[in-house]
Amino acid sequence: MQPENILLDGANNIKICDLGWATDKIQLKRKTFCGTYEYMAPEMVFDKEYDFSIDVWAVGILLY
């Protein structure tokens, strides 16, 4: 995720979009190395398994 993935709708509600590596199997662990390095969760940088929680990390980095 990166700043370009944050959108606003007509009512200024925040929408997040980034479907480049989307999956419908969110309960499975992954080891794919992808994304913008500056926003990556430690699990990705250190080549560990991860799940959807890395998206929470990315949003936190963006908000910081």
C-alpha cells in the first residue's frame, strides 16, 4: 500500500484500493515479497509468513 492507494468518494469517505496482489484466501499465510519497500511490514522484509494483518501495518505507516 502507498499514498496513491487512498481514495476519497464524493462524500469525502476514505476508500483504500490496491488489488495488485489481491486474494480471496485471507486466512492463509503467505511468503510473497511484493509492495513498496518503505511501507512493508517486518514479516515481509524478513521473509516470514504473513496474513492480512500486514495491511493494518501499512495503513498505520501511512497515517503516521
